[in-house]
Amino acid sequence: MARPETAPCDGPTSLSRRSVIWLAGAALAAIAPHGLHLPLWISASALIAVMTRLLLPLRRPHLAQRLVVTGLAISMGAGVFARYGTLSGRDAGVALMVGLLALKLLESFRLRDAMLVVFLSYFVLGTGFFFDQGIAAAAYACAALVIITTVLVQLHEGDRPLPWRFRLSSTAGLLVQAMPAALILFLLFPRISGPLWSLGPDPAAGVTGLSEEMSPGAISALVHSDQVAFRVTFEGTPPGPERRYWRGPVLSRFDGRVWRAGTAANRRPPLLQGRDTALRYQVSLEPHNKRWLFALEMPVRIPGGAGLDGDYRLLSAAPVRSLLRYRVDSALEYTLGAELTARERQQALQLPAGLSTRVRELARAWHADSPGAGAVVDRALEFFHRKPFFYTLTPPRLGEDPLATFLFETHQGFCEHYAGSFVVLMRAAGVPARVVTGYQGGEWNPLGGYMLVRQSDAHAWAEVWLGGRGWVRIDPTAAVSPERIRRGITHTPGMREALPLLSTTRYGRNLFHGVRLFWDNVNYQWDKWVVAFGPQRQRALLRQIGFQHPDWTLMTLIMAAGLVGIGLLYGGVTLWRNRPQRVDPLRAAYARFARKMAATGLRPQPHEGPRDYARRIATHRPELGAPVQAITDLYVQLRYGRTAPPHGIARLNRLIRRLGVRRRGAGASSAGEGNGDPGAGRPPGPRGGSRTGLG
């Protein structure tokens, strides 16, 4: 009798303890990656539900247990709604699916329930790509897919303990057969612009990066982040570090502490005149949940679906919520803008109420002693260069009047301190100015041939309006710490000790640096060929194979044809494998033996094995016992033995040919039904008996 913990409890479709353990493993494999994204209470609740199912008895749940599971499901839904304010969208929907998967496992006692848990596990595993589409997430998903499919194989085999080799080979066979169809669906399934989950509320909240506001410490906080902002591939020679200003948000309004974006959305972009050959490049931008795109100052040719506003910001039509690849042409030598409107000038000269008297007096003195705006700019840069200003990630607190305290007392700050104070000084001196934020610099990755720009490269600089030249970039940080602009943040004096270990070693020429560049190149190639495979790349692929004007209808027809072709191929292979095989010589030899014996009236029965058949022949025809037993022993050895004797089938055929039998009611011996037996029709032996033995 089987042990209670492994015996089925309610008939053949009930789950055993072994099946429940496998099922719990599948659910945990699907739920595990969501622990990095969902609230802790959801992950903990799911884990508790899975562990509880392993401890429950195998008998079917009674009514009270079903009511408890129903109550838990309602509570789970209420908790998700309380946390997210909705049951739809990416975060809320995935949280609800994770909870319901665990609760479904809690009430699974039959094979039907187990199959539903397996398919829910497939779905929940797939939702992990809503959060992370990197190569590490894909590798984990593949491993989890093997686990879940192995559970599916185990469930189909019932409660039999299967060898691991059989489980893995069956799983591998299923997955390998599915790969061609998956590849066709990946390449040809009609794509839409942007991810499906973008319809939900703020799905990318909390993404690290620049914002539309800047206050003391805002950008210096990004320096501690080693995350990738974007990668750039150039069609020519990359520009030098001092020319790599990646333009982002432009900030024009200042309240004395915080800089904010101005009102440029309804203004036409200023006139741009490039003075050199445009540099062409492609940007792979990581999602940041904002509309702005980054380009070298200044873009002269922008990608489709994007536009320029009145501050010459490059903006996409929708927030960037997935990896975005776009091409830009930029002129590094340019003239931006011909003239300022009255409204633009007013915004570029706006000063906060209560601006320090010392700041105003300093700016007025520069204005009075300078012949023009360009001279005022030079006086300000000389001020930052001559005074004991120090570039640091950890400036002291600035108190109630941060601007005056920074300029006249502490003299310590990061790029946002220098850019913001410079713009205020310019405005106080009557020179229109504004703050520009973005990234400066970047690291060249020779393994992939691209520029890597991280969040730690975030930077702020200034733009001033000079008559006859338009908006001109001025970076006061270069006057204080030129190494920051020429060589990057980690080569700036005093920065290495303040930066995290990963940031300080990424420029070091050591093994760790090479490994990091190699891994980043792997991720870049994955993003390039897999994650960023959108509508444009899909249509480009179809044009390369001969379809000049691909649309959704054409892609759907090609996809359907490919899937039908794969189905026909698999069907043909299955028919070929199940085709009638050529005659088995061993089976044919035994069939001849059976026909000989049937001629004597001893036909083999369907339920009768070879040895039972031989014993029945020996009982009814004792004179045939020895030769029939020799034939049977050799046949069994050839059919079922581990090793076969050499020339065994030929020997078996000889024994069968030499077997002389007398037909029922016949007076002469017969070799049987035209088999060419040399003894057929011969006279009796010397003693007058029939030839019944082996010759």
C-alpha cells in the first residue's frame, strides 16, 4: 500500500505530494523576479501562501477552506487597490496576478487546478519583462521557463517518478520545437510604438535621471548613480570631451532656491545656423518617463516623431517609457537665434524677490565697468577663477540665503551651484541668461564602438544672450575645475574620495574596468537587436528581404504563412516517424515459425508469449519439444537480450527451415508452406519414422 503522502486522494485526477511540490516550484520560479519590483507585503503574502499549500493535507478542501481562500482573494484585491488606487495598469495588474497565482495554488487539489497554475505561472513569468528587459532578466526567464515546462511534463506523466534525463530531454524537445514559431512571432508580429503597459498611470515612476527642476544638490545626487543614461554610436570620429554637451531640460524660472522650466512650449524654435559639417550619430536612450531627448548641441536634423520647442529642447511626442533609438545630426559650431522677443527677454532676465543686495551690487559693478555683455561674462568667469572656489560633491549647508552664502562665504559647490549663480549674476547685470541641464562627457567603449553616458555624467551649464551671436553656451564649471570638462568627473581633483567605488574604478585601466565594458557591450547589443526591435526596424527587415512597402496586413499574412509552414513541417516529420517500417527480419522469422506450427493446428494465441507457446507445443507434440525450445530460446535472446550472438538471425532461420512438422491429417512430412525446406517430400528415415527432429 502506498504511503499517504504520495498516494492520490480523490481518484486519478487528484494531486500527490510530489506533484504539489513540483507545482510550488513552478509558482515560485514565476513569482521570484517580482520581489524586486512589487511591495514587500505582496511578495511575502505570496510566499506564505505557497508554503502553506505544502503543509496542507491532500484531501479535497471543505467549504470553510474555500471560503477562506475566497476571503483572501478579496483582501488581496482590496490591498492592491489601496496601494495603487486601481486594479489596472502595469504595477497594479502584475501585483494582482502574483497574488492570485499564489492563492490558486493554495486551492489546487486536482490535475485541472494544477494545469491552470502552470499556465498562470507562464503568464506571470512573462510579466516580468514589463519591469526589466535586460539580458539578465531574459536569462532568468529562460531558466524559469525550463522549470515550469518540466513541471508540465511531470504532471502529464502522473505520479510516476521520472528520471531527470527523461524530464529534461522532454522539456528540451518541447522548447526547441517552439523556438521557430517564437522567432517568427518576434520578427513578424505587428509592433506598435511604445510598450503596451504605457496605458497605465505613471508606470515608470522613480526612474533615475534629470528632472524639470534643479536645486542645490539635485545633480550632485546623480553622480552617485552608475546607471546608463544613453549610448551613442557615431558615423565619424567622435568629438573631444570638451565638446560633448548633451542638451536636455532648459530652466528659466528661479524663485531663489529652485530652478524650473520656462514657458517655451508654444514658441517656435529660434533660428539655428550651423557653421561646420554636421556630425551624424545614433542615440540609444534608456527610459526616463519624460519627453525630452538628448542630443549634442545643437541638433540640425531631428528624428521623426520629435520636435524642437522655443528653448531648443528636443522633445518626443510621448514620454520615453522604453528603450528608444533615434538618429540626429548636430552642428558643433553654430549660431542660435536672431533676436529675442520682449516676452523672451523678460523671462531671461527674471530675478527672485528678495535677491541679496551683495549679489546685485556685484553684478551692477560688472555692468558699469564693462563695455558690453561679452565683457560682463568675462568678468564673471574671472571671478570664479580668481576666488577660492572649490568643486566638490559635498558642499556645506547654505542657510537662508543660499546664493549669497555660496558666492561670498563657502565658495564650495557642484555644477548646479556654479551654473545657477552665474545665470543670476548675468541677469542682475542685465544680460539675458538661463540654465541648461543635460550630460557632459561620456566614456568610449572600444569593444562595441560606442559612447557610454551614465547618470554620473549629469551636468549643468549656462546660456547667455549676446547681441549678434544669439544664445551662447558658457560653462562656469570650466573656470573652476577645467579637469571636469576635459577628463570627466572621476579625474576631477577631490572627487575620487567622494564617489562610490564603482564610479571611481570605471576609468581605471584594470581587469575590473575591462569586465564592466565587456558586460555593458553585451547589454548594448541585446538592447540593439532585441529590446529596441520596434516598428521601424521590423519594416526595415522586411524591406531587406524584398518587401518594399510592408504594412500590418502584409506582416500578418507572412507571419501566418510562416506558422502554417512550421505546422506542416512538424506534421510531415511526425508522419515520417510513424510511417510503416520495413519488415523486421527477426519478426518475419518468428512469423514463419508460427505459420509452420499453425499448419499442425497449434496456432499462437494473442495472449501467449514465446515461452508459453513453446510449452504448449511441447505438451501436444512432445517430439517437437527440443527443436521448438531451441528456436524459442534464440528468438528471446535476440529480441530481449542485452547482447545478441553473431549471425543470430541467420542461425534462427536455419533452425526454422530444419524444423520438420507433419500437417494435421497428412501422412507425409512437410517443411511448411513453400519455405524451400530441403526435407520437404523426402521419404521417411531409416527406421521408418517421420523426420521430426533437427537435421
